[in-house]
Amino acid sequence: MSKNNQKTVLTAPNLKRLGAYIIDFIILYLVYFVFFTFFGVTPEIPATAPVFLGAVGLALVYRIIIPFFVFKGDKQGMTVGKLAMGLKVIMANGKAVTLPSLTIRSFFYFLIEGYEVMALLYFLNAIAAFGFAEIVYLAYMNVTIAMASVVIMFIKPSHRMLHDYVANTVVILAKQ
């Protein structure tokens, strides 16, 4: 937090953010497993574009709907991983995260940085299924931007990543 905001909060340590990411990744991986099994996807029977897009929808529900509409009050701005690690997302000015900011943060996190790896691959595969196979090369851009974002998180004392700067958010320790 800047001194102009008159409120100082403890930003989330990098290892706690990593822990929350791993928990969220495992949860989403299990959700994807059940989802694809339900639709009969196997190594022999590949998913169709609508099924891939459904998986992307699940990721967005997990990253936007749950933190904003399911977790309320002190838990608003948390995914299950953040809840387990005692973290939450707030606006950089110290106020509760807004739906537009959470949406911008999630889309940047997902599409540009590519941190929602499985969902990003599903999204790229869905686009490729419509005849745009070259879209897969965007994954290289995602890796480069993601690495830059991690470097910024380690360098900056606020531990903010690119998606936090774009959405004007910060991840903090929930109990302060």
C-alpha cells in the first residue's frame, strides 16, 4: 500500500501465494477430470470445442464467481487456495475487491499470463478446433509474460504480479 492510502496492510508472502496457486491448481485439475470424464473424453476420444470451452467456463467460475459471489464478507476475494493459505485479494486502495477488477485480474491471469495452464490449453485447443491451429503459438507468449510477472513479484516489495497491476489489486494476509 502506498502512503497516500493512509492504510498499511501486510501483502502476501511469495511462498503463501505459491501455496494458494498449487491448491487451486489441484482443485481445478480434479474438477476438469470429473468434467471430462462426464463428457466421455478419453485419450482415444478427444474433447470437442464446446467441451473445451466448458472447461474454460469452469475456470472462470472458480476465479470470479466463487471469490465474489460465494465468499462474502471477510472471505470476499478468496479462492479455496487463498482461504487455505490465509490470503485474499483486495483493491490496491485497501477496499474490497470489485467485480470488474476481479474479472480483469482473472482474464489477464488466464489469457495473458497463462497461469491457469489447463484452462488456457483448453481455450487454445478450442480455437484450434475451429481451424486456427496457429493460436497454439500464443502459449510461448504466455510463458514469457508469466516469467516476467514472477520476477516482478520477487523484486517489488508489494509482491504484486502483472495481473495485480492491471486490475489495481493486491493479495494480502487475510488476518491483519
